[in-house]
Amino acid sequence: MPNENQLINQYITILDNLYNRYINLFQNQSIGVFVSGGIDSSLIAYFTNKYFKNFSPFYSSFKNWS
């Protein structure tokens, strides 16, 4: 059974391969990502920033959220 670091590396490799595969489809477009602060959106934002020049992260906040 793979350990935690191996699983993380596999996940990162999968995302890296996906971005490499589809980078040409969106290279000349502006890309935005809604960031929640969680690990999933943070990884998506990381790889989007790595591969795309026109990258803008977005977030929203709510007052009195309970």
C-alpha cells in the first residue's frame, strides 16, 4: 500500500499530466479559478498559475456567516 507522500506525488503527477495535455486548448485565453482555501482549489490554482500567463484567482467572502 502506498504511503502518504507517494499518494500526494501521484496526485500531483496526474494534475501535471492533465495540464500538459490540455494547455494548448486554452493558452491564449484568460483563466480564472475560484479559490476556497482548501487543498483542491489551491492545487488547481497552483497548476493554473504554473501553465497559464493570464491567470486570475478569485474568492468571495460573506459578512456575518454563521
